[in-house]
Amino acid sequence: MLPEKCRDFEHSGQKVLASRLGYRITMRFVLSFFGRVFHHPHVVFTEKMLCPEKQDYDIFADGMENMLEAHERIARAISTMAAFRRLVRR
């Protein structure tokens, strides 16, 4: 019933860092918890929605790459802002 851990995998010779997503809900989780809200939770949350990489590995890998690039850009910007603030305080 617990969410399952996302795992990294290889696609077209490149490592896809899917583990950065953390955990995903499973169909068992959906049926147990969303069954309290929806009469047919399996219709609202399909297997394809719960495992988007199985729809199209190329698109999923590209989306993960875009997300990781955005994380890196933001981390660099935050680091630069923190360094600037330290200089200004002196």
C-alpha cells in the first residue's frame, strides 16, 4: 500500500535520473485511499498516469532532463545570490 520508490534507468545509452522524483503512488494506493473519494478511482488514475515513463520513454527522458537542468539553474542562481548577499553584508 505504500508508494514505491522511483528508480534510475538507462534509455538510449543515457542514464535517466528518475530517482529524483522520489516516490510514486501505486494502483494499490489509489484503490485504498482514493476509493474513499471516487467510486471508480482506477478510471481517474490509470496505470499510464501512475507510470508515465511507460507511455513514451523518449518523452519521459526528455522531461526528466529538462527538470534536472532547471534544478541546476535554480541551484546556481541561489548560490550566486547567497554569495552576493554575503559580499554586500561586509
